[in-house]
Amino acid sequence: MESGEWSVISIRSETPEDYAGIHEVNALAFGREDEARLVEAVRASPDFIPALSLVAVEDGRVVGHALFSPIHVETPTGVVAILALAPVAVRPERQNQGIGSRLIRRGLDECRRLSHAVVNVVGHPNYYPRFGFSPARALGLEAPFPVPDEAFMVLELAPGALADVKGRVRYPPAFEGV
């Protein structure tokens, strides 16, 4: 291949053979190990959903990864299960080429297929709205940590899924330290 040419990228659920590549992609994309360790901790948890850990693969190499995992909202009347989108990572030399967008879109489709109704993300306010995410506080959700309103976002995969849900989002212990 000449410089600037890329081969076909496939998007699929992770397999055990992808673990090292997923770790590498997350460490490179974030410039630290925290997100890579987060993925491993979520994978080891009893609530892990293998179908929602997606990889972008090119020539047998993982070039991107996106993870959707269970979290919940504590409301005055009980706990409501939702998903978190975190992390999303693409190898630095492949960023800004649509790989992250493809991972997110495919992941959201898979979330819908599995009947999940809500996805929360803490991320760049100029990036995630293109997928339908909007400020979560405006819909009655509170973050469990300090974060700008515009970076704390939510997407209803099922219309009206948050109509009667007001409360604080809670992440499992795997997310501590990230």
C-alpha cells in the first residue's frame, strides 16, 4: 500500500484474540494506561456485555475500540439501568478518519438491537451531538463527579425512556481512577 492508502476496516465485537490490541489502542489514544485498565476491569465484571465491546480491525490489527457498559441512575423510587459509552479510542495515526464514528454508530445500533434504552457519555461537546447525544442535566440526570454540563450527555435510544427518570448517574467501581 502506498502512503495514504488504507485497506478495508471491519467493525465487530471483540474476541479474546483482540485483548492485547484493545489495550494498546486505548493506551496510545489516551497517552496513559487508565482507559486500557478500565476496559480490562469492565471485561472482568459480571455485568460485562461482550457484544458491546466493539473493535475496528484493519489487516488483522485493532485500530479502534468502543465500549458500552452497564451503569445506573439512582432515582428517588429506585435504580434505572442505562449504559455508559466509555472509552472510545482510535490509534493516533488513524484518528479523524471516521473510525470512531463508525464504532459509535455500530455500537448504538447494537445497543438498540439488545433493547437498551439509554446511553450516557462524558465527552467532547462538539463530537457526540452528531450521534444524537444532548446534555444530560437538561433531562434530569446528575453526574457523580464534577463535569461541565455540555460534556455530560445522554441519548435516549427509545423515545421517552428518560421521561420519568430523574437522579444521579452511578458508575461501577471499575471506573474509579479514570
